[in-house]
Amino acid sequence: MTFGFAGLSHLGIIYSAATVARGFQAIAFDPRPGVAGALAEGQLPVREPGLETLLDENRARIHYTPDV
């Protein structure tokens, strides 16, 4: 099953990370220039304990995109 997330603010990033950590696929969208690309490269604009590790371990299940 694949979940979609619109908006990669603090909550969008956290929720999408939690979703892929549970084994689901996710497509995460944000129209702001550079946001999706930076996240795809592992550059996190927020700091949460364990978030970077969580995304690194589950990167294959999440796709970040600026395209609707």
C-alpha cells in the first residue's frame, strides 16, 4: 500500500518517515523549490531525535517530488 503526503513541513516529514518505517510506501509532495530535492538527498530541514536514521534505513520506500 502506498500513502501520499502533501506538504513537507515539520509534520509532513515526520508522518511520512513514520509511515515508511512501518513498511509502507510513500510519495511525499511539496511544491516549494528545492524542498523535495533536498529531502531526497538526505538534507533534513528539521531536527528530531532519530529522524535521520529512520529515513536512512527506509529511504527505498519513500519518493519525494515537487510534481503533483
